[in-house]
Amino acid sequence: ALIDFSPKGGPKDLLAKLGDGKIVFPDGNVWTRMLPWAGRYSDPNHPRGYREITSTKDSVLTITGRDEPNGSMWTLTAKANGDSALIDFSPKGGPKDLLAKLGDGKIVFPDGNAWPRMK
């Protein structure tokens, strides 16, 4: 990606690499996403739906989504600790504390399901 820092007195077209919650600059400077879980995800078990995760600095996650475009919206909560989170799926009829792991641009569950971050 080209980033324009000229409004701040920097270069106009600085090339940076984007990926996995980071922006890496040619001089080695790295900006890391402060809220790594936040974003929009897809679920291969519900390909027409979405999952939107918001988080606070105290690692509380709110997950809202729909399984179908016109389906009912649902909300889940979770507590994150680094790259792991315990998600309460009980509002959807699932387990209360399901372990999820964040990495490589996706959230992975014990059953093998993975929610990739949407671009």
C-alpha cells in the first residue's frame, strides 16, 4: 500500500506492506493493530452471513452477526487473552466458554471451523 504522510511533513507515497494486523514500513518500523480481534469475519458454515467483532482495551469482545442476509441478528460476548478467547455461544444454543484462537488472519475453533477475516 502507498501511504501519504505529506500532510504531516513526511513522504507522499511511502510503500508499506499490510498483513496479519500489521503495517510494515521499509525502515523496519511496524505498526501493530491495537485491537487484534476487531474486524469482520466470514464463517464457511454460514457463507451468506457475517460476524463482526468489536473489542475494548480490557479484552472484552462483542460479536454480532447473522447466519443469512435476512436472518435474525445475534450477539455473543467473549473474553480475550492474547491470541485466545473464550466465546459464549449459549445465546445461539452452543457452549458457554468455547476456546477460539486468533492467527494468520482467522479465528480457529476446536472443531476445525475457521472464520477468516474479510478483506
